[in-house]
Amino acid sequence: MTIDSQSLEAGHICLSIVAVIILYAVLLIVFVTYSLFFLLYSHVPGPRLCKLSRHWVTFFDLRRQRPEKVAEWLVKYRLIIHVALVEVSIADSFAMRDIYSSSRRHEKSHYFDHFMTHNERSISADIEDRMRGWVVAVLDRIERQLACTESIDIFPLFSHFTWENFTSLLWNNARFNLPPVYKLGKLIGMVFTRFRNTQRISGAASDLNIPLNHSLLRRLHELEYVDGKTLSSDYITCGVLDNLHAAQATVTVSLTYVLYYLSRNAEWQDRSMEEIDGLPKEVDGFPSFATINAAPILEACIRKAYRLNLGSSGRAERAISFGKKYAGVFLPENIIVSASTIAFHYNATVFPSPSMFDPNRWLETSPEQLRTQGMMFIPFGYAARFCLGKAFATLEIKPPVAALYLRYSTHVDESTGMTTKESMRQAGTQDVLLKRFKMRHSFRKAYLDDRESTS
Ligand code: HEM
């Protein structure tokens, strides 16, 4: 090959490369222009990168910062913003009430397919006495731990408590019926196969040692439609697993934060203690659930904790079935919408100094302000697909908190350096667990001792 033909060939290669680069540049310009200005939803405000690629929000997903980031964008841009190609997030209460209302019937988005099991999507008694037994068991455990140490790591304790509660509700006794589930918890994704699930669940359902009215699972198996058909085993299994996911982390996280805020706010801890102490007691020494549930100070403190830290991720996505204008922004059919719980709960107009723990907001407030706050307060979702487990969650949260403060006062153990702002930061987009589970509370018997010495 001569030098001329070699340089000619090199020239061709260069030209081809330049042509490819130009082609890509043109395609990129067309793509960017089309995405930013001509798509059906390009008028929705929001970060430009979110309009170009769904990976920008995924980047925050991977860093476990999605809920905070979306709330931040909502403050920066508007009440309705673009977060990914066909996804928007909202912080407008009228839009939220309309989109989530029962009459609209907007379907949950494909995001919820993540929680499918056995190829099914889930929809998702007298239990007070049993709950009191579990509360006593937790107190006993605290008592035993306090015999050896001054401080207790409360998060794993609550995590076991909520797991036990919910598996008990389903199977009556998880330890007895499902010991392998305990052991294989960490490997669940890999080894929990259809066959094993079905086998265990039908085994638990047919266990005649469990009274019918103590097993939701058996009730589900025995349920019949008017035409005599029963629910499929896959459908029941999926519902069971979905509820386990929904029931455990949410309550554990909520319990942990309720105690955290009460431990950090001595005044509110004292007021709650005084209130609980003044409630009439049953024979076991604890107030009834009805009286605990009606105690306004405890309720206000718990609400405050729910507002400041989410129990659930807030990815309550809906695929809207028809286009409509909300807060001046038209949202076309099929776009995915979710309300940002953080943006609602930290709305500074409705909750001035939103990061402050101030239960008075729910106690010494005008009816009008209470109504406005209520409209922005959505820890358990809203309307059509409102949390099915709220009543059970309340039963799991209020009695143990009341029982604890009847016996102990608490404070955050600063000495170990384990509880820091960072360790208490919630991270995640499917769950909202603390980043590190290292919160410690010190349970001191001071209050009990005081009472004993004065009695
Ligand atoms: C403090 C604890 C809890 C919080 C903060 C919480 C929060 C939520 C939220 C925000 C939703 C709505 C999701 C959406 O709109 O897409 C929801 C739905 C749901 N929750 Fe909870 N939850 C809690 C405890 C529980 C418990 C203990 C159970 C089970 C016993 C449970 C079962 C469910 C189910 C089955 C749904 C789906 C309802 C549906 O799709 O129609 N949750 N929860």
C-alpha cells in the first residue's frame, strides 16, 4: 500500500468518525429539544435532567436519598414537578386529595410490582389482650437487659417486637409454625421459593391447634365468594408477604422515633408521663387501650414523630387514568404521580419551623389551623388506598410507649457516641430505615424510684 492510499484511508476513517460524532450530536440535540419542549409533559416544571433521563432520580435512589431530594425539588420548583420521564411528584393538597380519592380509581403504578410474589399483586378480634402480653414481654426483656447494662439499643428490640406481633396475627405463633422463616430471613429473596411458601402457608393454615378467630390466614383460606370459589393460594401468599413487608419496618421505625423524640424532649416526656400516670389502670397495672388511645398529649407527641420522620417511603405512586389540570399544571393520562410526604409534612406555611418537635401544634391550635394541618398530614396515605394496618399499628405503638413511661424515664445515651444525627438519618426509597441502627436509649428507673419513695 502506498503512502497516498494509506493517508486516504486514514482520512476516510477520520471522516467517518466525524460523521458519527455529528450524527450523535444531531440526535442528541433532537432528543434534548424534543424532551425539553415537545413532549406531552415537558411543560411540567422540574430539574432538566429529570426530563431527559429517569436515571437522574435513580442516582438519588441508589444513594438512598430519593424522598428528601424530591421534596427539595418540590420546594425549589413548584408544587408539581417532573421527577423522571413519565413521573411527577406533588405537594399540592387539593391535587393529592383528588388523585388519591376513592372516586378517581387511579391504579397503583408498576412500582408496586416490586412487591409481587407468586406472580400476584396483593391488595393489600380481639387482639388487645394478646398485645398486652407482648408489651409485658418487651418490658421483661428491658428489665433483664437493664440488670446487666445502663443503656439499651432500642431499634432491634422493637424490630423483634413488630415481627412477632404481625406473624402472630397471621399465624398465631411464628416461632412454632415458621422457625425456618426466622433463620432464613436474610436469604429470603434467594431461597423463599414458591413451593416452600405455599407449603408453609398452607401448613400453618391447616394447623388445627390454632383457633379460627386467632388466625387471619385460616379465615382467608375459608373465605368463599358467592359462587363458592375460594381465594387462590398464590393470592393469599402474596397478601401475607406484602403485609409482612408493610407491617414490620414501618412500626419499628415509628416506635423508635417516638421514643427518640420523647427522650430528647424532657418537657414532653414529663407531660406524657404525667398524663399516662393519671389514666385508670386495669388489673395488670396498665391503662386500657381505649384510655391510652384517647390521651391527647401522647397522641400529639406521636403525631409529631410521624410528621418529622416517615414510617413509610412515600412512594405511593398512581398511574392516572385521565388527564387533568392540577395547581395550574396539566397532567396527561398515564403519567405516574406520587405525593411527596416529606414536602407535605415540612410545609413551612402550615407547620412553621417545620423541623421543630412541638406537639403543641396539635394541642393548642385553632380548629381552622387543625383542619389545615390535617390536610397536609399523610403518614398513613390518603383515601382509596389508605393504610389497612393503621389501627393495628396504633395498637402496636401506643400501649408499649405508655407502658414504658409508666415505669421508666428515658434519654438518649450520648456517652457512646452511637446516636448521632447521621445514625438517625432515614435512608431509603422503599423503606425508611435509619442509616445505621445504632440508636441507644438509656432507661433509668428514676421515675419509678421517685414514685416508690413518695408512696
Ligand atoms: C406506623 C406504621 C405504618 C405506616 C406509617 C404505614 C403507612 C402506609 C402508607 C403511607 C400506605 C399507603 C401507600 C399508598 O398509598 O400507596 C400504607 C398502605 C398499606 N399498609 Fe401501612 N403503614 C403502617 C403500618 C402498617 C401495618 C402494621 C400493616 C399491616 C398490619 C400495614 C398494612 C398496609 C397495607 C396492606 C397497605 C396497602 C393498602 C392498599 O393498597 O389498599 N401498614 N401504609
